[in-house]
Amino acid sequence: MKGSSGKSRAGAVRKAKNKQVGSGGQGRQALEGKGPTPKAEDRAWHPAGKKKAAQERYAATGGGKRVAGQGSGQRAGAPRGASGAARRAKTGDESEIVTGRNSVVEALRARIPATTLYVAARVEMDDRVREAMKVATGRGIPILEVMRPELDRLAGEGGVHQGLALKVPPYEYSHPIELLDEVLARDETPLFVALDGITDPRNLGAILRSTGAFGGQGVIVPQRRSVGVNAAAWKTSAGAAARVPVAMAPNLTQTLKALKERGVFVLGLDGGGDVSLPGLSWADRPIVIVVGSEGKGLSRLVAETCDAIVSIPISASTESLNAGIAASVTLYEISKLRADG
């Protein structure tokens, strides 16, 4: 539109756009779609896909039998040249000292492999002191009479020894792959429990006890940020730590992957799991059960490594089960299914 001056007002004229006729066919490739939805077992991230992949691994390893070239020489999952990486490095004397009359007696009753019983000079004798000395004598454990200042030093700052102390040597750990080889050599179906982020030794002791009771052959603990076999774990296990081996994994995720390559199914425990424990279809296969910490559960990398996440049905009034109880229930169910099968 022109004003009184006859000139066009700036911005009043729209520029014509070049339009293409018959542009409906453009972007046809984007409209064609991506074909039919893949089946559940063909999706690697789907539980059915994980189950299919696990079954294929199991078949490829001859039903969980030893793979040629493995079981000797370089261990799967272990760093090259790290033949002793699965055991805690010993620097000096790593022995533990159990102090207090009740604790010492309980440790001796649990048959902790003690090396020395320390008794204070002129200690007041009671039933606990007599029992400790009797058990130590029967098991051939040396008994040393020491002055109280020496017991104070052994107990450490704040330690209460009540005139008794017991020296416990550091635990000798197995390697997970060597443990698997030993089980296969006995022609047994592997059943292990792996701990992910559990730091309470009482949980480890309880899991050792359940593993031994329900036919498991070993427990696997990570080298870092995890509980180890100490005096408290020994006592809680009620002697099971002397029968059930504990293996140490330099890296839990890599160890689980190495076990999977050998045909072992990795089952994680979590309340929100996609597979229900009752009637577990994989009970007759080689299995490692992974138990997470009570606070955080399974770590992300470990959960992604699992072939399936298994849940234990519980009543609505109970929020969750602690690690020891969850492992015990799962081990019982698997042992029952194996016996029925």
C-alpha cells in the first residue's frame, strides 16, 4: 500500500516464497516405517532376550562343562600376569585379635582357625576362661600367659579384653574361576552366591551358613568396598566358613562376565525383578546368585550384567528382606527345585 508520498511503507510488502508443486512425496523414506516390531527374544535388553542369550551361552559351553583352553594357565577375568590378584596382599601381620571372654569362647566354639590364645597373668578363673583354655588345649592352640599391659596393647584403644584374647590369621581366598573348575571337576552343578556392596560381616556369615546348608559350593566377594572373612563373619557362620570356600573377585562385573562365558547363569536379586523366584525355570543350570546391599541394592553395572533380575514375593506389610535372608530363601528354593527335578 502506498502512502501520501507515493512511496511504499517499509515492511509492508511481503516477499514471495518459491513454492514447489507436488511436494507431497518429499520425506517418503521417513514415512515408510521401520518394519515389524522385533520379537521379545530378539531384543538384547528385554528379559526374554537375556534369557535367550543365556541359553545360547549355556548350549555353546556344552551345558556348563569346561571350555577347552580354560581352567588352566591364564584365568578368565583375571588381569594378565596377576595370578595372585584374587587374594588380599599381605603386608606384615594382618591377623585379627578377638577380645572379651564371651567373644573368645564363641569364636572357639565356631572353630575359627585361631593360632594363639592369650590369657592374662593371675586372671580370675570362671567357666568361660576354663572352657576357652580347655578348647584351645584340645585343638592344639598355643596358650600364652601375658601381663595385662600386653593384652591392652593387643586389644587396641578402647578394646575390652577381660583377660582373654584370641589371635586369628588372615583368611586365604580362592579365585572364582578356580572355584568353578573345582566344582565342575567333581561333576557338580555350580551354585554360588556373589555379594555386591555388602559390608556387614554378619550378613556374610549368615550367607555362608545358608550356602553350606542348601548345597551351594562357594561365595564370591569383591576385592574392594566389600566385607571380608573376619572374626565376626566366622562367628556368625557357625563354622560354615570352614567348609564353604570364599573367592575374591578383583572386579565383580568382569568376574560375572567370565562366569557367563563358562555357561553360568547370573541371577540378581531385587524386589522389582522381572522374574519371580517360585518355580524358577533355570534352577537346574549352573547359577550364581548376586545379592546387593540393603541400602542401594545391585549396582548399575552388575544389574546390567545379570541374565535376569529375580524377585521374592513378600507380603505388603514387609518392605524388604535383608541380604542374608534373601539369599537364604533363594538358595532354599533352588535346592528344592533341583531335588524335585
